[in-house]
Amino acid sequence: MIRNAKDMAVEFKERMRDGNGTVEIMHIYKQEELKGNNRLCAKVIIPHGGSIGMHQHVNEEEIYYILKGKGLVNDDGTLVEVNEGDSVLTRDGATHSIENIGEGNLEMIAVISLY
């Protein structure tokens, strides 16, 4: 299956997970299109000063792969700066948040796999 960017569903979430600003989510593939046990495969754009608030993953794990920009991740209580090419894995029971601390947009691929 090939999907052109212009055909991907885009949604905007204000104060996502009690974060700041408006986060753009471009769904590369929706859950019902995937045969694997995934519920999210998306490009996420967090504007300058924006964030996704702290949240927990239960019976699932989430991967962030940073495409562009600079972020500050709270990885289950540990603060770590992430940059282009870095990846974050949040496993079952763990919590995380991410804040854009760069000058431009923070862009990343996010994939959530279910157990």
C-alpha cells in the first residue's frame, strides 16, 4: 500500500495530555489499516514552546523517533534532551512527556504497539 502525504488524515490536538500548545498529528496509517498490533503510526509536529504532557502507557509501548528539532523528554522521571536521529522507547507501565525546547518545530514519528 502506498499513501501520498496529501492523502494522510491530519488532526490537531490542543493541550495534548495537558501539555502546551497545539500538536499536529499526521496519521501515516490508521489502526484499522494495520494488520500488526499497533494503534498509532504518525508524524507528530510540536510547535516551539509546545509539549505533550506526562502520560502512562499500559499494555502497550510507544516509540518516538526524532526527525527534526530539539526536545526535552521526561522518561519515567529522568529528564533527557533529544535531537534529530534520537529515539525514545516507553514500555508498559512507564510514563513520559516531551517538550519542544528548540527554535523551530519538533517533528517526530510516533508508533504505539499493543501487547
